[in-house]
Amino acid sequence: MNISVVIPAYNAAHTIRQTLDSCLQQSHAPYEIIVVDDCSTDDTAAIVKAYFSAHPDLSTTLVSFRHNQGPSAARNGGWGMASGDIISFLDADDTWHREKLKIISEVFSSNPEIAFLGHPYTLGSFEMEAGNLLLEKKSYTSVLLSNPFQSSCISVRKKAKELFDPEMRYCEDQEFSLRMAYKYGCYMLPLALTRLGRPQLTKGGASGNLWKMRKGELTAYSSIWKTNPLFSIAIPALWVFSLLKHISKLISR
């Protein structure tokens, strides 16, 4: 199965090489690698261009936005250019286990009904356990109340008729996952195949601003009526739920 890797990058000069290395080291080679430079102000684009030039055997594309548009627009841009059967997203400061693409290729090949596949991440070393991989289908409600999907852990079929909301820069993965869960169903593979370059909600990444992340979740909740107008009844309760989570996190800090 052909897998296109889409990497949105913004000021990732210090991390992009190791991210690309983790793609190059895959036991199942990526069909293509597409990096979308979101108008970085550092040397990200130059580093990617040099890296791609040093590996002429790879199918690679570097797209450079003239204006910063955010991670959703960058992922959509790469998705639109991709020609593989599957799109796997990887942030420019994260890395993959070398068996990641092999495993997800087998899952998608064996399960033609799956359009969206996610898995956990790790902050430490990869630990692969042998045994049967029991896929778990996540309900719409479970994704609504606690988003289990991180952007570097998401793979989708190219033909899926949903995109990331380009207006969202925070919690865009949750909002996208909600629409995918409602329309196609979301499946979780119980293997941590991504290592994050930094913990979630820490300074330096898009998730580093706690209040902006919370507002992103509120926006995601506010948009569920677009999926089904009846869901609008639940929006006020979800706002309260989100704000209570925010207060709890502030107290526990």
C-alpha cells in the first residue's frame, strides 16, 4: 500500500532532520514525503531542500507558503498534493518507530472499511510488544469528551471527504477527528508508534498555550452542530465541561 507522508513545518530548523530521518528509516518505505513550510522565518526550507537533494532516490516535494497559514492549512495543502492511498501526518519535531508505516499499511490493507487510524504516542523510548493487535473503534462520544488522537499519530485514506479546518490552529486534530468519527468511524491501534519531540502543552509547540488550547476545544465543541444540527443541544454542557477541565488543570499545576 502506498503511503504519502505529510509534514507541516514552521521554524523547525532544529528538529526537521531527525523527523525526516525517521521517515527514511522506515522498513516500509514511504511512497512520497511532502513537507509544507508554513512561511518559516528560520532555515527550515533550506534544510529540507538540502536533505531532499541528498536523497534523490526519494519521491519528495517541498511546498513553501508565502504567508503563515497554520498547521491545518499546511496539512490540507500536503494532502491535496499527495498521490498515495494513505496519508500519514507527522509534525516537524516528532519521530516515528521504524515499523510504523509497515504496521499501518497492513492494518489498512486488511481492513478496507477503515478510513481513519490513530495510535498512542510516547515521550520516551519505543517499546513494541508482540501479540495480537486488537483494533478499538472509538465512539463519537469518547472522542468528544477526551480526544485520544494526536496529529503525528493520524493516518487517513486519501479518498476521505474531510479536511482539517484551516481556521483552527489549536485542537484542530480533535475537531477533525470528531468529523471523521461521525462520518467514517475512528480506529485506535494500541501501539505507541510516534515519539513526541516535547510533551503536550509545554512551551515551544503549538499546544504550549493552555488557554489557547482550551479555546480551541471550545471552538471544536461549538462546531459540532455542523455535523448534526441536533448536537447543538449539547454545546452549552460541553462548554461547561471544557472550562471545568481548564480550571482543574490550573489548580493542579
